[in-house]
Amino acid sequence: MMNPQPSQAIEPAVYTYYQATPAVCAWLFHQMDQLHEQAQAIVNRYTEGYIELIRQNSAVARYPLGIKLEWTTDDKRLLGWGVGRWSNNQFIETRLFALPKDRYRFHYLDHFLAKAPLELKTLVFETEDQLETIRKFNKRLTVILELLVRYTLIACHVNKQETKQNLDAVRHELERLSSIEDAANSFSNNDALKRWLRDQAALLEKEAEYYVSYYWSNNKKDYSLETPSISLGLRIKSNRGNSISIEWYEAKFLGQKAIEKKRYKKPRNVHRYSILEKIVQAQPEWFAKLVIETEDELARIRKQMWLLAGVKEALLDYQNV
């Protein structure tokens, strides 16, 4: 942890312990590789089945339906259907059908094949059932990857306005980490990711406790003759599901004990108490600096906790597909 001094600003640091481990990366990319292999096998079986149907029924040729297999994290037409022409048992000149946003199934196939031979309908819909599952799995893994990238960038204090090159660099580093994991390790379960999530949550809570203590210890010191006209309290509150929230409140003191006089609120999934800027505007400079610098670090921690929760939710979705 950092050891900031009261007389100077809290200096941002690179938190290498908040980066994904090789075991986590190995599991993630291995799952993606397996999905790619399964998808390719499904496409190959469809191709063989389609060619065989053409030999059996010439009417099938009126529906030159093929599958476009592309693997990129942001491709909205991943594993897409389209029409074109078949040449030497290969599907080319594809005009892809549109897959609606946040959907996993090409319902346009029902309309396109309304008058198609029954054998072709059966082949296409059985194939699409399998591809729909692959798309769902791939979406969850992509979400986990994107959240890990964002989590790592925040931990490294990368500015919001960083370009796509930064994202690509982090993805490349995650792929590199996955390649150095011991090949003898088992990839059949996600224990590495679950363990990493637990460890990261514990680290974030420990760091949050550090900054809360830092705030209180420096708030009590006599920096100058100026004293704040408002008492701000800071606390960590335990929530259900083993999560925590880091809250500011207007305090009233009874001896050494701080009692909540007014609790400040922030919108859900907003990680900063923007009201603090206004509250400390007319306060002594040392106090305003202490509050804002502490909140800067706490806002980062809140966002990291939010991203971890997103990874955990995506992992549960992945397991339940």
C-alpha cells in the first residue's frame, strides 16, 4: 500500500496486484479457443450436410444458405448466416443477415426458409440451435475479457481518454500471460478465476480501510488555524452478499464518536460523490484537499469493485447457459 504524507498529494501508483494472473488468463483464453473449435466443427458439419442435400434434392440449391465464421470481440455478426453461392463445396460471396442487438438467434431464417424443403429446414434449425449456444457462451467470455481489461487499466491509473491502442495493449498482455501458464495445469474448471475474484475483493476492501483510516487520522490534525465549518464522516459499510460500500456523511460528534447527522447519496452505479466538490468549496484549503484526494482514490476502488461484480455476474451467466 502507499504511505501518503499529510503535507503532500496522494500520488497515484500502479497496482500490479490488481492485474489478472496467468492462471485466470489461461482459463479465459482456453475457453475461447474451445468455443472456436466447437463452432468450426458445427460449420463443417453443416457444410457437409448441405452439400449432401443438394445431391439428393435440387430444390435445396434455391436456398444458397451458408455460415460466416468470424472471431473478433466486437463483431456483431459473429457466426452469422447469409446467402451467396456454393463453389467447390465452399460458401462464398456472402450477404449476411442482420443479427439484432443483444440477440443470439437469427429469426429471419424462419422467413427465408418458409417454403424450403423440410430436410433443409431441419438441418439449418438444428445447426442454429447449436450456434445460438456458442454465441451465448462467447458473449459471456467477451464480457469477462472486457471487464478484466477495464479493471487492469483502472488499477494502472490510465486516463479515461486513452486510445484504443491502450485497450489492445492490455488484451495483448493478457494473451501473453495466458501463454506462459504451465501447460500441465487443468483448464476444466474456473477455480482460478473464482479464487482471483475473492482475492481481489479482499485487496480492495483492505485498501478502502486504509484510505478511511488515512482520512480520519489527517482530519484530526491541526494543519492551520482554519477549521472546517462542516464535519464530514467517512465509513465502510457491510452489505448483503459480502460486499461493502464506502460512504460519506455529515457528522455530529459526541466526544470522540461520530454520529450520522445527514447521509449523502449518489446514483446507483455512479462511483463518485460529486456533491463533495460543492460541499468543500468554501472550506479551508487543507480540508478540501484532504477530502477530494481521498475521494479520488475511493472512487477508483468503488469502480473496481463494480467491475469485479460484473465479472462475477458474467461468470455465473456463463455457467448457467
